[in-house]
Amino acid sequence: MTTKVDGPGGPRNNGHEMAPLNTRARGDGTHGVTIMLSPPDRSSVGSREGAGLPDGDPDRAAWSGKMQFFLSIIGYSVGLGNIWRFPYLCQQNGGGAFLIPFMIMLILEGIPLFLIELGMGQKMRLGALGVWNTIHPWLGGIGISSCIVTLFVAIYYNVIITWCFFYFFNSFRVPLPWASCPQFNGTDVPECERSSETAYFWYRTTLDASPSIEEPEGFKWWIVLCLLLSWTVVFFIVMKGIQSSGKVVYFTSLFPYIVLTIFFIRGITLKGAGAGLMHMYTPKVEKLLEPTVWLDAATQVFYSFGLAFGSLIAFGSYNTPKNNCVRDVILVSVCNAITAIYASVVIFAILGYKATVGVDRCIAVNKGILFKHGLIESIHVDNAIYEEKMNSLDPMTKTNWTFEHCSLEEQLDSAAEGTGLAFIVFTQAIVQLPGAPFWAVLFFTMLLSLGLGSQIGILEGMLCTIFDIDIFKRIRKPYVTGVVCLFCFTVGLVFTTGAGEYWLKMFDSFAGTIGLVVVALMETIAVIYIYGHKKFTEDIYQMTGIRPGPYWQLTWRYIGPVIMFLILLSSVLSMVLKSPTYSAWNGELGITENKSYPDWVMAIALAMIVASVLPMPLVFLLRRFQILKVDLDIHQGSIRRNETTASTKEMIDEDDVVSPDLPPQQSLAAGTRFTIGDFDL
């Protein structure tokens, strides 16, 4: 073996060159493999382990304390879905019985994949792009797909924060602007009279909703300003990574629990709170026989943890190598589940009060009709007398006299999910509370905290991936963050038109569904079957002192992938078999109508799905067949490959460790070049 060493004045490599992956002839009839070794502080994962140093980037940012990490994870995982999605699912899928499939899916799907992401980030101290490239170059597309999906979600998720800002500012008005219908010439506006005060404020005052997604009707300046404000706030929070966002999480993570507790104390003391809780949590065990209930539970667990965004990998990468990530995963999972249940209690206690007030008002209207026809002495008679008179009337008379149907069950069944729950149903409940503006300010401050906490995590996952690309390491973080936020704001202007809510529902239905599940499934396959479950188990043991047992092995290797495959299959079948629709506001009737997406909108939706999935097979094919002439350095690993068709990773991982027993002069210096036979190393 001939060894040629470049001296101090010879060529030196900084470990960030552009590395061709294809083989090219030298001109002397041979083919070469050139491996450049970077300086010791840029050593490989293997060499850093041998030296007892952290993996990955030695200059990587780190949490200032355990509490900061824990609150960041909580703020990211516990989001708006815990407030306006989980209660609705409980109501629709068997009440308290829904907790059974939810807990089972939490244990079999959520917790295992949570540990995979957090553990790999902590082990390699890299973002999503770096982790999957390190496991195998062919898997580099997973990180790109994750970043693209995260970008789509970040664009539309901030619009929800925008709406929260608008309602927050209006909450300081006395009386609340959605407490009554606006009047024109002394009479209520017909559109408001046909719908309701809160629905009118949402669809007309806030959104100025258009009749369909094909009629945007221009930008709404008040929403544009709120969107600009929300992106400005997010920029200043995340512009320096966890150095800036880590301080904000103390508020965004803790404040929602304070507000929930205040609402809980107030809610359970209200009339009808018990009826709301009974309606929600009375178990309907027969519902458990329906496959859709289990699918809803699995989907809720998957999205409530924020899996596959790359954010958990990023958060884990800022941990110390010996952090007990198993304990963190269990604590966050339990906290997430308890928060969802706790929020449901608060929501339905207050919705029970709203329904009871609604029934009382309905009965008062009917008593007025009975009094008008002389059937009762006063509108203040006991409800027992009212019921007796109502039961004595024949159906035809009830129809002719236009009695309202007063049913507590129907009032409670009308509870909505998502924006409908937060901006229509719950705001109507707030109006009926004494001191309504105070409760409105509290509620929308809580939504802002939850939204910002999740948005911080979403952006952190995407920005961590971007900053792991070497070319962006040379640019200051605030500049890159500013460009990303400006881009997202510009694209997000589509949500500030009259069709903005329709576009948001389309993004929510397609941008972050199939792509995320595919990424999560590929992550599991990559770690458990390519990196190796035995090696990952040993990594967890080395980091935490806990060796994952049969539960982890079964869920990682078999149960988790099967559940994610079923979620993916059901999502695809649902899109194929059911024509996707959205709810459009009909101002003339004062109701929402289901409309089918036009073909050109479905083409955009399909393009988003393809964009989020395509990088995985594309990168695999490009690297498998070495089609790329140039490959971009994607993380701080020290191995760079030039002019090779063979993988040299295994060779270097074993041989590039600097032995502590060798004198310094015999260590591998930067720029060392070796020749073995026909290979110039």
C-alpha cells in the first residue's frame, strides 16, 4: 500500500465539497475512490463515539435545561386538535367508549413511533434530512418529503392563528360583536336573522365568505393584516432557533393549562354542565364494533403527536446524548392524552350550559304561543304544566302554530368540530356567560398559545432540516427564517380571499394526510429494518440505560407498521370512493352547503400529495443508479465520496476512528490520501 500525505501546504478539504456520486474514468484506465477526511472536530459519528463525544454536529444548539425541552415538546404535541377535534370524535364515536380505542392506539402506534423519532434525533444529533441520509443515502428522500409536507402544513396552520388574532382583538369590545345581529334601518340584517349571530360574524364579518371556492372575491384587508401580524410574531419567535423559541414555550405551553383550569372551575358550576358531560362520556359500547371508530382513534393519535413532521427529530437532536428519551416519550404521551380528556370535559361542560340555555329559550317561545292562544295563564308557568299542555295538542295544531322542537339531546348533538366549534359554537356559549368579553379574551388567548406552540414546533422541524444543508449554514439563521416566513406569507394570501376557508379545508384534507402517513411508515421501515431494530435497541440502551423489551419490539416491527398501512389504505380509498367535498356558505339561506371541489382544485390537491411523496422514490432512483452528477452535502458527517460506484460507509465507520492509544503524529490528519491497489483513497 502506498501512502501519499498532503503536507500543511497541500490541498485541504473543509468537509463541505460537492460530491459527484457517479463513476468517471481517470484517463489512465482505472477508476478511483476518493475519500476526504475532514479535521478532527468534524469527525464522523463513529469517531466521535470512539472519542466519547456527542454524535453529529458538535456545534449544534442545545436546550438550556430539561424543562425547556419538555415544555417545547408539550407545546408542539398538545395543540388545537386537543381542543376542537378530540371532543368531537368522542361525541361521534361512542362517547366514553371512544377512550378505549384511543388508549389502545396510543400504546400500539403513537408511543413507539414517538420514541423512534425522538431517539434517532438524539442519537445522531441531526435534523430529519441528516438522519435518513446517515442511515442510508438511498433514504435521503424521506427527509425531503417530511420537509415539504411540513411546509404545506405551516402555510395553512398559521391562518388559524390569524383568525384567532382577529377574534382576540374583537373580544375587547363590549358587548361582543357576535352577541347580536347588526341592524339596518332598525331591523336585523336578513342573512344574520336566517342563520345566527355567531355564524354571521364568522362567515360574513370575519371571512366575508364567497359562494364557492371558484369565486375568491378578492383579498380581505383585515385578514391580510392579521396574517402579516401572525407571521411577524412567528418570525421573531423562531428566528434564532431554540435560542429564541425556547424562551417563549414557557408561556405557550403553560398558559393553556391555566385557562383550561379557569374554564373548568367555571364550567362545572354552570347549569346544564352535567348534561353536557353525560352526553359526551356516556359509553356506547356497540360503537366499538365499527371499524371507522378504530380508524378515527388511530388517526387522532397519529396527528395529535405531530409525527413525521421532522420536529420531534429536531427536538431530540438538541438533547444531550445520555438524556432519558424513553421517560420523555412516556411522560409527553400521558400528558397529551390527559390534556385531550381534560379539554373535552371543559368544552362539553360549557356546551351543556349552552344547550340548556337554548332549550330554556325554546320553551319560552313555545310558552308564548300557548299564552297567545289562551291555553296557559302566564308565560311563567311551571314546565310541568307546559309539558302537559304540549302533550295534549294534536300534531296538526303543533305544525300550524309553528312550535319549536325543544330537545336537549339535539342541542348537544349539534356540536361541531374544528373552526365551527371554536368560532361558532363555543363563541355562542361564551356570549351566554356573565362577563362574556373576559371569557372571550381568555379563550382566544388560549387558542393563540396552543396554535403558536404547535407552529413553533412545525417550523422548527422544517428549519432544522434546512439548516442541516451546508450551503445554508453559511447564512445567518434570521435571514433564512425571514425568507421562509415571507414565502409562507405570500402563498398564504390565498387564504385571505373570500374562499380562504375553503382553501384551508382543502389543504387540511390533502396536504398533511397521505404524505405524512407515508413518511411515518418509511421512517419505521428505515429504522427497524434498514438501520436495524437490534442496533436501535442498543442505541436506546446506551443512551438511557433502558433496554427496550418485547412491547417495543412488537410494536416497532409489526403492529405499528400495520396500523399506519391501514390508515394509509383507508385514506386513499376514502379519497377514491368518496368525492371530496367542502362546506360553502350560502348567504341567501344562511346555511352551509356541501359542494364538490372542481377538477382544477383536485389537480392542485393531487400535485401536493405527489410533491410530498415523490422525493422518496426519486432520491432512491437517482442515488441507486447514480444518475446525479452532483450531490449536496446534507449534514456535518465527515465522509465525502468522490468518483465512486461503491459504498464506502462501512469501510470508514470501522477504520476512521482515531485510536486513543496512538500518538498524535500517527492519527489520521485532515487531507490524508491513501492508495490501495487501483483505488486512490
